[in-house]
Amino acid sequence: INAKIINEGKITAQAAGLVGFVAPQVINNGTIIANGGTVILASGESFTIDMYGDKIIEVAISDTLKKQLIENNG
């Protein structure tokens, strides 16, 4: 699995919003704004969003994932 999310731009969530990037490789070179909200950069293969509990996003990986990366330059 060699999937990537690369942000080179500007992402703005509404007030108290959520911005979540989940992939085996996540690279943020841009700007992410979440006034009063949450930004999550996570390395994994699958995820679950919990809209009512204390955990916002749960991320899982398997033995097939060979390379994980989170890089935040923004």
C-alpha cells in the first residue's frame, strides 16, 4: 500500500469543525485552519470517526502496511 495525501494549499474548517487526513503517508505543506476545532494527521489504512464518544478518530493498520509517514511542514 503506497497511498498518500499531500496538502499544498489552504484548508479551513468551519467553527468547531474537524479536518482529518488518514492515509499510509500524510504530508502537509500547506495551511490547515480549524478555529475551535480539531486537526488530525494520522498514518494508517482504515479509520473510524466517533461522533459521540471521547475518541474522535481511531486509526488501524495491518501487517501489509510497509511504510508509514506523517510530515507537517505547514
